[in-house]
Amino acid sequence: MNTILRVRCNGTGMPTLSTHPIGTYAGLGGRAMTSKVICSEVPADCHPLGPENKLVFAPGLMSGTAAATSGRLSVGCKSPLTGTIKEANAGGTAAQALAKLGYAAVIFEGEAGGNALYRLVIDEKGAKVEPADGYRMLPNYALRDKVQEEFGDKVSLISIGTAGEMRMSNSTIAVTDPEFRPTRHAGRGGVGAVMGSKGFKCIIVNAENASIRKPALPDAFKAANKKFVEGLKGHPVTGTGLPAYGTNILTNILNEAGGYPTRNFSTGRFDGAGNISGEAQAELERTRGGNPTHGCHKGCVIKCSGVYVDKEGNFLTKQPEYETVWSHGGNCGIDDLDAIAMMDRLDDDYGLDTIEMGATIGVAMEAGVIPFGDKEGAIDLIHQVGKGTPLGRILGAGTAVTAKCYGLERAPVVKNQAMPAYDPRAVKGMGVTYATTTQGADHTAGYAVATNILNVGGHVNPLGTEGQAELSRSLQVATAALDATGYCLFIAFAILDQAETFDAMVDSINAMYGLTLTGGDVVALGQDILRMERDFNKAAGFGPAHDRLPRYFTREPLAPHGVVFDVPEEELDSVYNF
């Protein structure tokens, strides 16, 4: 990958294209690339939907290679939801396709002109911009159908739904899976709105005739990859739990731990959790002819994505992930898997982040818009967002805006982004991550559940304050580095527990590029990424006062443990002392 493609949106006519050598961005991939471009080229005080913001797509360093589980795509910009720097991460087939075609990054800059809508088509011959007015206000599945008619189903499709076209702060960018379904999303932070502001509906990437990327040291690469795969398959989480039940294996675990946020974070246990657990979901899928074991991109050996079918055995959606099942399930008092799967399908279709959408519905329920447990009402609210009704516009602006419109304090957000499916009072390492990450409340930024609850990489008492800042710091650094590689974050379970698997991962990178990186170099990479992002946020006006949870989490005890979030502020402020 040695080429950068720039798409200049002129504001007056057809966008123009230019390609450049990678230059000063050499050696960067994924989140390292997106954050470096944003920090170097975007004024931190710009409006996220203005011409100064940029939207960056970057495959990871190992994407497009034979490395296992390495097909992640990073999408970066200044977020319209949080006002901070943003990297949203997606699986699917696009990262590998772009990497095989030689692109280290695709950068959209400038702003749309008038009402014109465009598509970007990339193949082995180059790239071109074409009018796409016929795609206007199509949901992602209908857009997929139109693209398939013209290009077949071997291409990769990157697209926005109606929410992105309407520039909603809760809007995603969809990426197609191996079956050409728009099920993998760069979900958080409103990245779809930024794509909409550039006037682009989709990117079509045809790498069917492109070759896989070859390593500098083939024998060493093959040996390292083999050892890495053995480590993933031998770990109980990546080798057994996730393939069998998907991420929703966590529902019963978090509910038992008393850290399952229920009815807008009012309590830590949900009576209906067993009905929507990973075990129940997998059994339902198998009974109907679905499949709980599915890879979202070629070469994945964990295969946690799954396939959910309806009562007639027809495909409905990808297997809803734990955070999706929680946000539309326990958080809303709903224990019906079919209703949750339908909401997941609609979120993917309209292009909405499932975490933000479910948290927003929970706030609307607390405000009395519909009652807790009203699954038909919840489905209707998502339709209103997708169609852009007046109420839908409010809800599409996210959880914080919805709470403000209804006069509620209890909005579970940090930097305006909704907290995911782990109550920070009962899983305090996650609370530290929510408060301090550069991305707004985000579980993937530093997944302390691994050590607080699952005892992966050791154990830190989830109900205590001791060690939580150190834990979050280490995980945030490791995550930033992983996000640069293109490896799926779920490999962290194995590399945290198994030194030999971590070493195999580093060896695979070295063999791919002919490098001599050490584990310390990987840590340094993560630290450098976080420093860049923190500097951008500081220039955008964010400081220690923004690295806090909403105050009500410090005064409202959470049942069943009766705990509040009490990690001292000085500990929160120490997270980035590295």
C-alpha cells in the first residue's frame, strides 16, 4: 500500500481526483493513518460538516494479506456527534479490497456542491467519480440491490443510508460482508454525516482481479501466521466462546455480574436477560436454519458475526452483537429477540449506530415518549429516524440531544456519545475508559471488561477503584496500536493471555514488512496515536473537565451492589501519564 487517493469536493461541480505517493504517511495504517491525517490536515476548531473537515478511509497495515483476522477498516474525521477526533472501525470486505489495490488511504476533502450526489468507483485501472442521483435517499439494502445489478456481488460496497444523507449525528458508514450484505458498520460518532456532507452516497471497490499482498519474508510470515492462528483457536474466548455464541455470550455474564444497564441505566440486572442471551440466540438461529458462526471477512478465524433468520428461515440481519442486543433489549426493557433483530436490521438499513440508537430510545422511554418494553413503539421510532420526521430528526441527533429536548439529566453519555452495554458503576475500569478515551464513551477504546469481568490478562476487582486507571491506560494504548494493524480487536483476548500469541502477531508484522519491531515498539505506536488524538482534542477545546462521567453516576447507587462510580478525579487525570 503506497498510494493515497484524494477526492476533492469542489462545492460547485464534479469532484476531482488525484493520487499521490504515501510520502510522510509511510508506515502508517488504520487508526494511525486516519488520526495522523486528521491531526495534520484538519483545523481542530472546524465545524465537522464544513469544508475544512476531512473523511479518511484507511485499511490496516496487515489488511489485504494472508494474515488471519486482519480485515479491519478505519474511518476517521472530526466527529459531528462528539466534536472530538474520531476513528470508527468496521469489518467486512472493503479494507482488504482497498489494500490489495494499493491504497493506504482514501481522503475526502472540501464540501458538496448543491444537491448533487456522487459515487466513487475504484478498480485495478484507477478511480472515477460518477453521478449517483438515482441512489438518493435509498436505505443501504436497496442501494445494495441497485449496485449488485450493475457490478455483481464480488465488489465491496461502502455506503451511507438515509441518516447519513440527512447528516444526522447518529449515522454510520456501512461495509458489505462476504455475502454482499451491508451488515458491517463504522458505527460511532456520526461518520456517515461527514460522508453525506461531502456529497457521496457510496464507494464501490472492485478488487476481483487484484492479487493478495505478498510478505517481504514469506517463510517467516507463514510460520508466524500459523502460530498466531493456533493461539486464537486455542484460547477459550476466541476459539470457543465467540464462534459458538457471538459477542452476545456476554449477556448472561454481565447480568450475573450486576453490570448490565437496564431501563436507561437504572439498575444492573434485567429479569428478561435469559430470553435474549447469546445461548438463547444461538439456539434460535440453529433451530431456524441460521448460523451463529460466520466470518465478516475472508480469513477470519474467530467467526463471531453469525446469521439471524426470521421464523420462515429467511435472512433478516447479521447476528445482533451483544451491545446491540443490550441497547435495544435490556436497556429498553425488551426481551424479544425477533424484535431486537428487526431493530438491528433497520439500524443497518437506515445507517444508524445501534448503541447510540438504543440508548436514545431508552432516554425517550424515560421521557414518556413510549413506555419501557414497547417493542412496536421502539421499531416505529427507528422508522421515524430513517424517514426524517420531526421527532426522528431529534432522535437522530443522538442520546444527549434527545435528553436535552425532553429536559432530562439522565443521559448516559460522555462527550455527547452514548455509553455502551456496561454500567460504569459495576465495571469501573470501563467507567475510566468511557470518561477518558479520546473518542467519547466507547467500550472498544479500552475494553476493561476483559480484566474486570472475564479475568483475561489478570483480574482487577470491577467494584473497586484500585488499579482501574492503570488498567484502562494499558488497554487504551494496546487498542490504539491494534487499530493501526487491521487485526480485529477480538484477538486481544488471546494476546493478553498468551505471550506466544502476542509474539506471533508481532512476528507476522515484521515478516510482512521486513522489520524488527519489538513489543515495546507496539506500545510506543499506541502511545503516539493517543498523544496525537489528545493534542487534537485539546486544540478543539477539550480538557480534563470533559474526561468525566455524568455526575449522576457518582450519586445514584446501582442495584444490586449499591455502588456508585467513585474513581477519584486525579486518577482519571493520570490515565495519559505515559
